[in-house]
Amino acid sequence: MSNELKVVITLKDDRGFIGIKSPDCDPILSVFEGDLPAALEMVPGLVQQAQEKWSTSPQYPKGEVPPPPAPKTPPRQTVATKASAPKSSVKPQLF
């Protein structure tokens, strides 16, 4: 595990979001209520939790993606068509 660490703090009103990331590890995300001093107080504990988690399981298991369903052949539809009337070569006069 790398000793490189990225901490992102996002604040809006009285709520915040802390994201902690290390290369080749899944991010650890936390939402909190408070201001910047409250966020900075939380960071060391969250970093410790992240490092403990990453030491045993750095990444979530890859998801199994099921194959797409086989395309269904649409049922054959019979459409009755009317014999079209012969088109007149005379154009209607509009004006």
C-alpha cells in the first residue's frame, strides 16, 4: 500500500463531505454536519479507519455483470394493405 494520501473536504452550509483516497485503494467517504474546524478534527480518525480497512481489503470485489439478454425476435405481423388508388396526374388548383 502506498503512503500517498488524498483528502478532499467539501462544505456547503452546515454540512460537509470528506473523501479519503490512496492509489490502488477504494475511497472512504463520510458525511458530517459542522464547519471546517469540525471537519479538520475528524480527518485523523477517518484516515486511521481508512488505513485499517485498506490493510485488509484495499478494494471492493469486482462486480459480476450478467450478460445482456438475447435479442428477442419480434413476432411476425401480417398487415393487410388496401390497394392504393391510382394517383391523379392533375394537381388541384389552390388559387
